[in-house]
Amino acid sequence: MNLSLPRFFLLAGLFLLFLLPSCAPKKIAIYDTIPRGLRGDVVQTALAQQGKKYRLGNKGPDYFDCSGLVYYSYRQAGVSVPLTAEAQGRYGAEVPRGNVQPGDLVLFKIKSDDHIGIMVNYSDFVHASKSRGVAVDSLNLPYWRRYLTGFRSVLY
């Protein structure tokens, strides 16, 4: 019986060790310089989805893929955009990096897949990541710089 009590505490300790990190709050970026108006509405809607899980083909509000987040965020602001990342990447007008504004689309080509997000400011964007769900990332990270293909604006 003495052996089962230490074993119980060991198992309970291991259980807590793995349980506690999964209960930790998710990091959610907060931005206080979001513009007012339509651009701000799109960005605020997208940012409000942070932490929601990725699911291929989903357009919200509980799960998103990358194009679904764009579609949902723009639709909530009263703007129609195409459904797929490929079509969204051709929609609107091309924007040079120096003229990017919050609410503009940021385009990536990762292997043979199109990926898309919404610019929050000049360097940060919100997107639906396969591994992390809806999250904010920076274009300053080497990974994103490597796959960046351009920017588009559907809000003139």
C-alpha cells in the first residue's frame, strides 16, 4: 500500500504538469491605433476572431480558414469579396508595400497554396493559421517575408 500512494502523487503531478499549460490564456494582441470607418470595422472584426480554430472551408463564426476569415470580416462590414483565397488575391487593386493600410489584403504563396490575411497596420496582419487558428503575425518575420507575394485593396 505504501507504493501506491507515491505512485498516485506521481501520476497526479504529471497530470497537473500537462493540464496547467493547456489552461493558460492565449496571447491576444491588442491594437489601440485602428482607424475609424470601414477599414477599422474590417480589422476589428478580424481581430475579434483571435483564438478561434482553423477548419478548412469554414467561413465563421466558430471556425475559419484563411479566406473564410477575410470573407467574414469584410461581410460583417458590408463589403462583398470572393470566397476563395485565390479569387480574393485577384480582387481589388494591387497596392505597393509603402502604401499598405489597415484592412488591405496581404497575399502569400506557400508551396502551391494561396494564403491570405488582413493587414492590421504596416507590419502586422491577422489570418487563420492551420496550426494556431486565427492569430496575428508580423511581416518582419523571415517566414512570412519569404512567402509574401503582394497586397491588394478592396477599400478605396
